Amino acid sequence: MTAAETRAFRLGEFHSFSARNRRFLYLVPAGAIFELDGAAELLIDRLAQGEASEDQLIADLGAHGFPVADAQELIAELYQTRVIVSGNFAPEPLQEAPADFPLQTLVLNLTNQCNLSCQYCYEFGDDKVATPEGKPKFMDYETAQASVDFLLEQSAGRRTVHITFFGGETLMNFPLLKKVVTYAHDRAAGQGRSIDFSLTTNATLLTPTIIEYLSANEIGVTVSMDGDKASHDKFRVFSNGKGSYDIIEPRVRELIKEHKTRPIVARVTMTSQAMDVLGTYRHLKHDLGFHEIGFAPVTTSPNRLYSIDNRGLDSVLDQFGVLASEYLANALRGEHHGFSNVSDTLAELHQGVNKSHPCGAGLGLVGVGPSGDIAPCHRFVDSDTHTLGHVSTGIDKAKQNDFLSRGHIQVKTDCRTCFARPLCAGGCHHEAYVRYGDTGHPNLHYCDWIRGWTNTCLEIYGAIAAQNPDFLRHFSDRKAAA
């Protein structure tokens, strides 16, 4: 008798879920999804009762009519994919990012000034990390040119790169934005490469001329908007306390009507006083006409009045579930739905994403402030504590490595048994710093919420795979376009 015949098998690490009367496994170490056939179900259910040798598994499968050869082939396949394991098996650790990982995206903060005074603002609110004192309030053209050059130099091997214009309020420095678009296009074309652009705005400064320019230059637009007038005006106010909804509503309608070259999307910040996800979605999607709407809880320390507590998060998850069900119904008909929280997660599931870090911050993406200082992302711009370098001198590799090492999933011991870690990787660096004072700390206050949402999206993915698999090609195309 060989060692292979006597070794004991046990279940590997996976999350089991069902959709449309079919059983699936989300294989955590690989970030992969498997649909189980009848034989695999039997084997999984057998090992759920305890370890078993190959001979025992073959005998159990044989009792249900499966030939020995088929049973052996199935065991080998499940072992190879690590659905079942044996001995002292330990999954291979995720690879470290290469030291010369090329940039993909530059978030260019054209200004750190804003014409609104949103109480929850991460840049100027109660939990700000920025230290802008003594620094330029508006980026100048020379710094912008150096930033574009830095992006192109640090993105070797990429045919297409991306610039996101940001603020403060981005459009307060619109003249510079136009100059950057022209300069960046010319520099990229000279290298046989391309560059695309997007921006985030509060929409207060949109004009027909600006909208025409954005459309003509195919610049993607994300509008920060928190719902109808009652919800939006709770926090998104001017310095005199007056709400901004009445100012932006006609401008948003004009933007959506006239900007025809890129979909217009909305980004909603949820607070304890504005958690009507369903009403907000319906207003932004059906009343105003946004192509997609994404929601995110406010980033804040837990003692703020607008912080969302666990009961509030449960309410948000329930409402997300309603929109997710609508998304599924549309997908099964082959129709678009505008809830981007679902589509973003499905895209990652379809692409088999298995993150070493929560996002591309400090890796494929960096933020640049008006002074030219480089930060891990736009949320750390103008923070002396988190500066990684300057566009004129490049990234300080020691600082970058320290940031990435602390944020790697392998060092987050709280995450090691969580099935959602391939997608979450511990959560936002900035959120972690605000909550725990450490960019590498896992966001433990969101764990149950993230697991619940991941399971919902897995069930949606399984249902689409079972009943309209062609719809999933959209996510393959999305990756190719990126």
C-alpha cells in the first residue's frame, strides 16, 4: 500500500454558497469560483464529517455508482486545485509586489481648496490627516508638467496610463486642467502611448463651456452627490451653511444631457443621518439619470455624530441586498443596472482577484499634491506624515516599502481566516489610519459587513453563471479595456 493511498484528506479553505439550486465554492487562497457537480458534492459532504483516506473516498463514491477511475480523477482534480488538502499543507503566501512595479494611475490634486464646507470631509473635516500649512493652495503648470513626466517615466511597459484630476474642488483650477490634458496627450503620443482622464467634482462650478470641453476630450466625470435635497444638504453645504443641492441639480442634469462620450457616475457618502440607500439610488439613477451610482460609508472615527454604527451598517446591507436583487434581475435579462457596488465586486470575482493590498495605493497608483509631494493616494495628499517623495526627485523607496509592507495581507493576522480577504485585504489604508492610527491595521469594524456583502455578490455571480453566463463576458471586456 502506497503513502498516497493511506494519506488522509481534509477540506481546504473555501467558502461554500448556493445559487439557483446549484452549489459553488469560493476557493479563498486562489480567489477562484468552482461549481460542484454531484460527485464533488458527495466528496465535499463526506470530508465535512472528518478526514478520510483516498481508499475511503473511492469507496464512498463507489457506493453511489461512481467508477473507481472517475473517483480517482476527481480526487486528483480537487487536490490539485486545493479544494481538498492533506498533511501539513499550507497555502503559498501571496507574492510581494516587484520593486519596480509600474505606475498605472496618477491622482493629480490641482488644488487643496474647496468652495464647500462638508463637515465629514476627510481633507478638512474633524478627522483630517492633511497638513497643508505653508504649502501651495493651487498647483502650478510647472509642477503639473513634472507630474505628467513622472507618470510616464514610472509607467514603463504600459501602453495606456490614467490621470484623475482631484481636489479640493477640481474645477477651481480648471485652466490648469486644460493645459495638463494638452501637455499629457502630446507627451504620451510622442512615446507611442495613450493617456486618458477623469475627474471628481462637487458640480457647483460646472458651466456649459466646461461640460462641452469635458465631453470633447472624453474626460470621465464622477459627481460627489449624496441623494435628494434633504439628504444631500445635510452635509454638503457652503461655508454659510446653505445646502448645495439647488446649485448643482440643474448643472448635473446639463452634464448628463450634454456629455456623451463617457458615462457620468455619482459617488455617495453615507452617514448616520443619510442612510436611505434605496431612495438615494432611485433619485440619482431614475430622476437625474446617472449611469452608475456607488456608495461608501463615511470615513471617520467612531465618536463622530455622523459615524454609522453596527445597526446602521445592517440597514445599509439590507438595502444593498434589495438593489443587488434588482441588479441580478437585470443581468439575467442582459440589461444594465447602475449599482456599481455590485458590478465592481463581480468584476473582481470574475477576474479572480486575490489582493496582497487593499488597493493600488502606493503601488500602481499615487497621489500628487499642489506642491508636487507624492502620497500613497489622494486621501493622504498634503500629509507630511505620509509623503513618499516629490515629482522632481521620485519616490523614496524606503518609505514606499514601509507603507506597502505594513499594508500587506500576510501581516494582518486578523484576516488570515476570513474568506473575503482576496477582495478586501483588510480594507482602506486611510480608513485604518483614521480609526486605528496605522495604515496597515485591518478595518475590523467592517468585517461582518464585508463578509455579508461578499457572500451576496458571490450568490449573484453564481446565479448569473448558471442562467446567463454570457453576461459575465462584460467583466472580461472591462478588464481588457482597463
